[in-house]
Amino acid sequence: MSDDDDLDLRSLDDDELVAQMHDDLYDGLKDEVVEGVEILLERKWAPYKVLTEALVEGMRIVGIDFRDGILFVPEVLLAANSMKAGMAILRPLLAETGAPKMGKMVIGTVKGDIHDIGKNLVSMMLEGAGFEVIDLGINNPVENYLDALEEHQPDILGMSALLTTTMPYMKVVIDTLKEKGIRDDYVVLVGGAPLNEAFADAIGADAYCRDAAVAVETAKDYMARRHNQADHGSAAAV
């Protein structure tokens, strides 16, 4: 840490600064990440370029090492919190410039369940990958999901559960979407320690995400497919 204290970020050229920001993000150094974002903006970098090249790329590296077991949840949470601090500066600027988003996701822990570390990690890493994330928090009845889907019109609905007793509630939500004829409007991703692919298939979810790194890859994958379908003429789907 003392080396970083001695390092003057302003003395670095753009490439060195971005590389240093990746390191600082990896190490969860929030103040340094914020300073890096401010310096790049002062150097007339577009907000979207700062987001993608400094923050998103930094979190991509974190995600790979998380997936491979090199980093663990506490370290990834620190990295994600650092990214959020940088995002707080960029978000209003991105809104002004109409920067493209990867996609939009509504996520929440299901009714009866108050566990949220995994969900928070997914939210932060998806935000770090360029998604807009609406986090509903914990203990969500089906009405909360329906209201959020109507209000925010997301591409993806994410549900989390850590208790075997609350897992079946995911099916309640999906069945309600089917009853209302809107199930096919959303990609439904589910996750949580006791879940598996067989359970996700059984309740009619699109995919089971083992951890936050998988959730990001899966969400990106579905968005890429959606864009490809749109490119091939979406008139038939309307």
C-alpha cells in the first residue's frame, strides 16, 4: 500500500494510468480508482471510454480471477465497491451523453430469503460490465418483480435464493409471468448456493448462474443473441 501512497497518478501517461487503475481496482483501492477516473475526465476522455477501458476492463480481470478461484468474495466485493465509486462519477455524465448500455436487469432475492451477498456481487459485477441494474433487495414477493418489470422494462430478470425453502418461490414468479403472457419478454436468470441447472430447467428459467462471474458471461451472451436476432429483422417478433 505504501508504494501506492508514493505514486503520483498524474505523473502517469494515459496507458500507464489505465493499467494502474486496473491494479487499484483489483486491490480494492477506492480513492485511487476515483482519482484515476477524475484524471482521465480532466484529460478529456469520454465518460464511456473511461467506463469501458478503465472500469469494465478492470472488473473483467477481477471476474476471471474470481471464476478461477484466485480471488474470493470479500476481495471481489472490495473491487466492486471501488468500481461503484468510479461509476458514481461517471453515471450522470453517461446519462447526458446517451452512452450505450449492455442491457438492463432487474434483480432481487425472493420472498422469505434475506441473503444478499451473492446478489449484491452479481449486481455490482453486472454494473461493472456496463449493464444498468435495478436491485430490489431481499424478501421480494411476486408483486415486487411484476412492478419492477413494468416500470423498468428490463431485458433480464434475475432471482436469487440461498435457502432450500425459498427456492420454490422462483417458480411462483415464473408461473405468474406465464399466466400474464409476459414470460417470453424477459431472460430469466436464477442463482444461489443450493440451486443447480436441473432446478433451473424444472422451474422454467433460462439459465442457472453458479456465481457472479458466470452471471455476467451469461447475461452478455443473452444480450448478444438478442442483438443478433434484432439485426435479422425483429418484425416477426412484434
